[in-house]
Amino acid sequence: MTTRSVVLAASIAALVLSLASPAAARRSSQQGGGDDGASGGRNDGVWTFNSTTTAGNCPALEPRDVTIQGGRVVSANGGASQPWGYVEGNGTFVARFTDANGHVSRANGRLAGSSGKGAWSSGSDYCGGRWTASRSGR
């Protein structure tokens, strides 16, 4: 095998692994690898997000209040935003929110105990920023 073949094979292997990892993480979360009963539901509850815009010219991240049950984002702003997302057992938070006007915001970060922090972005509005979160009732 030539050096060029070895480099090509290694590059393909790295690409396959990088593509498989996010899918495996989603499958794990969807199959109970998220913050479900096995991890005690430690991130379940209502979280209030406070955000700032650091890039672009748009309002801060919406929604403000997010409900997590069984490691899944189940509602946002009492139903005003269409949510999708999950929290893994280690607190990794990944979510997407679509409002009634079709504006999409994505958020990712980490939740631990009764607080969290991370980043958000909106490809539809060309902006983004940072967020912090606190959980009520725990």
C-alpha cells in the first residue's frame, strides 16, 4: 500500500467516524440514552433562558421558558414556539425552536443542577449569541 493510499484510507475512516458520531448520539438519546429515568430525570423541569445577541441584528433567543420531560424538550413558551431537542445524561443540551413566523433558532450548551449556559444562532435571521438558564422549582 502506498503512502497516498494510507492517507486516503485514514481520511475516509476519519470522515466516516465523524459522520457516525452525531447520529449515534441522537440514536442513544432517542433510545433512552438521554436524561430519562436511568439518570434520574435530573434535568427535567421548566428552564428560564436569558440570552444576549452578540452577532447580527436581531432579538435575543426565543423562547424564554422551556419545559424538559424525560430528557426531551416538550414545550417552549407555553406552546408559542415549536420545539425539538434533548438533554443527554451528562447535561449536553441541543435544541431547535421554530416560531409562528417560521424563524428558526438553535441552541446548544450544558445544563447542570439548576443552571446552564451555551450559545444560540439563527440561520433564518443571520444572528446569534449566548444564553444562560435557570431551573425553577428545584
